[in-house]
Amino acid sequence: STQVQLARRPEGVPSDDVWDITSTEVAEPADGEVVVQVRYLSLDPAMRGWLNDVRSYIPPVQIGEVMRAGGTGTVVASAHPDHAVGDVVTGTVGAREYATLPGEELTTLDLDLADEPTWLGALGMPGMTAYFGLTEVGALQDGETVLVSAAAGAVGSVVAQIAKARGCRVIGVAGGPDKVAWLRELGCDEAIDYREGDLTRQVRKAAPDGVDIYFDNVGGPLLDAALANLRRGARVVLCGAISGYNAQSLPDGPKRYMSLLVFRARMEGFVVFDYEDRYPEAIAAIGSMIRDGSLVARETVLDGGVRAFPEALRGLFDGVNTGKLVLAL
Ligand code: NDP
């Protein structure tokens, strides 16, 4: 089984020499374990954070360890009563072709509802993040004005569509004309290309009365532009800050944080894993939207097998994906 191990900690964008790609025997399943042949790996911006040796919501990946990664695949051997050979499952399988794991860490997928890549996207961790970030942390109300960044990505595209289904005015922000066009197809009332600059003015034009929710996936200058355009009682949901994940120093801002005082607004961070008990509720809600056609689940599937993992991860920071980025093995 080919696997990707962390060889050294990256500085800036993780180059190829951050990784060792090695081969190993597949371990037989001990009692309670199963062997999964991995079919799709999830590429997540958070992976960049897991490479830093700092205290966070989850321990960093250690040098020499197989890279942590979510994925889906097929059970090829089982010593667990709930998992039969041939079942398609999801879990934290790691960046490798075969994973021998405790059966209780895996969930069987309903492929009648959606294909494997969607279970890593709209029905997976990103979809859960969109749902709980928007409804719980953002306390979404029908008809509000919602601004979302990285809106053509895995989390952002689900945020935009849930907000739309709730009768909100939705402003999506993404990089480049193709993504902006797709955001309009998804029903966004306004779509902003952040590469065109002048963000404060672009947000003001799209939301002259300000925004009730800013769902922040990117941080940086767009966060300041959003803070400059809040409505009274606004909620700024700190989901991520991808624009700074490869930075080698801490950001100066947010420069406009006093807007929180002026507009009696709040800014709150969250980690999706805290909602794990409630994933079935989100899967039911998003699943029914997929079924009735009110939510489009899109993935960008890269080929190249596990050896393409280093390049695929960098792709997130170049915006190669529309919808969820996955790597096919
Ligand atoms: P995406 O599918 O959105 O992929 C990342 C996207 O970010 C790229 O496609 C790119 O789109 C955009 N991007 C990359 N670099 C920059 C930059 N410098 N400035 C602005 N945009 C950039 O990833 P996810 O949906 O998986 O994740 C979105 C965010 O949500 C991330 O910040 C992630 O860390 C966070 N997250 C947080 C969770 C939580 O529990 N709090 C859980 C899951 C995700 P474009 O072409 O538009 O630039």
C-alpha cells in the first residue's frame, strides 16, 4: 500500500519535499478492525494547520506519521460485526491506499442518496460545517442578508444554497469569472470576484444596507470589507481564514473590529467536530435538499492516485476546485 507520510514541517506552501511517499504491507485486521481500500481522499484547507507544531483543536500530524485525511472506500477485509466486505464506508482513513482501522471509526454510506465524493463534500464534513456554522453560530433568520467567502468551495457553496432556501439575499465571493458565473447559477443574488479588488466598495454595492451574517472562510482584507458593511446585530461566523494558512507571520488585522461595537455585532469561531452528535440532523436536511433539487452538490475530482496528494493539497490554495476537492485513488 502506498502512503504519504509527513517528512518535515513546511514553511509557507507545502512543497513536495515536505512528504515521504512510501510503500508498506497492509496489516491484517485485528479483532474489531476492518481493512478499507481507499477510493477517494478529501483535501481540506485545515490540513495545512495540522502540519504546524502548535496547540490547536486537534493535535498536529507528527513527523513520520501518515498524513491525516478523511476519505471513502470499500471494506476488503473485516473483523467487525457491523462491516461486511464490499460495504462502502467513510472515516479518517489517512493519505494511503489501504487503511486498517477500528470498525467503530467508520460509517457506512448510503450510495442511493449520493456518490462517494458527495459524502466528502455537501454530505460530509464541509456540509456539516456549512449547516451548523450558518444555523447555529450564525443564528440564520429567514430573509436576512448573507455574505459568504470562498463561496464556490465546499463549505461556501452549501452555505449559499441553504441561505437561499431560507429566503435570504445571498452575496457570494470567489476568485475569477467562472466561479462568479457558477455562483449566479446557484441562485446568489450578487457574486463578487475578490480578485477585482476594492472589496469594501464591492460589498457595499452588493449590500447597500449591510449584511446580517458574514460567513468567513478566508480572513484577510475581505474580513475587513465585511466588517465595514455590517448591519446592527450582525453575526460574523469565523469558519476559516485560508488566505493566511501559508503565511509565515501573524496577520495585522482585523483592522475594522470596532465595527462590532458600533453595530452591536458579534464575531464567533467554531469547530464543526463539536456538532458531531447532530450530524444526522444536517445530513437529513442537506440530503432532502439534494433530493428535491434545491441544493447542487458539486465536486472537483482529481486523478493521479495517492502520489498526487502533495500537488492536490496545494491546489486548494490556488483555487483549482469548484465545489469540494477530492483525489481519486
Ligand atoms: P474550499 O472548497 O472552499 O477550497 C478552498 C478555496 O479557498 C479555494 O478553492 C479558493 O477559492 C479559496 N482560496 C484559496 N486561497 C485563497 C486566498 N488567499 N484568498 C481567498 N480565497 C482563497 O475549502 P473548504 O470549503 O473545505 O473550506 C473553506 C474554509 O472553511 C476554510 O477556511 C477551512 O479551513 C474552513 N473550515 C472550517 C471548519 C471548522 O470547523 N471551522 C471545517 C471545515 C472547513 P477561490 O478560487 O474562490 O479563491
